Amino acid sequence: MKIAIGCDHGGFDLKQVIIPFLKEQSVDVVDVGTYSTESVDYPDYGLKVAEAVTGGKAERGIAICGTGVGICITVNKVPGIRGSLCTNEYMAELTRRHNDSNMLVLGGRVIGDELAKNIVKVWLNTPFEGGRHQRRLDKITAIEKKYSK
């Protein structure tokens, strides 16, 4: 699996923890930045991760900012992205099972490193259930198409 990962300055430290963890899980990583704690704007990096996923450079993405909220709003503006801000393993499991989430969003300043790694591991390894959940995803896609002009 190939994962694109990006962050703003508030997510940089957590990104530095997640990248080696992904590699330990035999995941190929596409790091789209930022590459320091110097202040940058989260929409720029959220967009880079989302476009890596929708453009086929990665199967899924991980986006990180201070709380996760701003970058989550950003990635979900890109048609085809289903980004989910997760603060625990249960959320990560259900967003894969029910929402077929293709982007995990984390808050670098609100969760610890070990919890973040656990969330990532669950999100990576949980399959989409399909069935009634596919019907709901189809409705989300219809909404995207309606408002993408």
C-alpha cells in the first residue's frame, strides 16, 4: 500500500513519528511536506495530500495539523476524498468499515504518539464492509457531483 502524508507546522512532530511507523508496517510513504516546524498554512498541505490520493499517486492519505480540524475541512473539499478526523481506535475502525475513509486526519497537538500509531494501525488494517454502507457512500458521491460545478 502507498500512503501520502502531509502536515502543517502543528502536525510536523507527529508526522515524524508516523512515517517510520508506516514503514515498519511495509507501507510506501509519499511525504508531501511540510518539512519543519516553521509556520505554514494547513490548506496548502491538506490539498497536496488529497490531490496525491485523487491523482493516483497514493491509495490513501494521512493529513495532520494541530487539532486536525482545519486540515480535515480542507481535504473534504476535494471531490472523492472521505477524510475522517479520528481521536481513538474505534473511530478509525468504523470510518473504514462504514465510510471507506481514504484519508485519516490526526491532531498533532491533541493525541499522543502511541495513540496515533494505534489509530493508524487500525485504519490501515480495517476493510470496508460494503453492503448498506455502499448505498450511503453513493449518496455522498451524488452530493459531491451536485455541488461540483
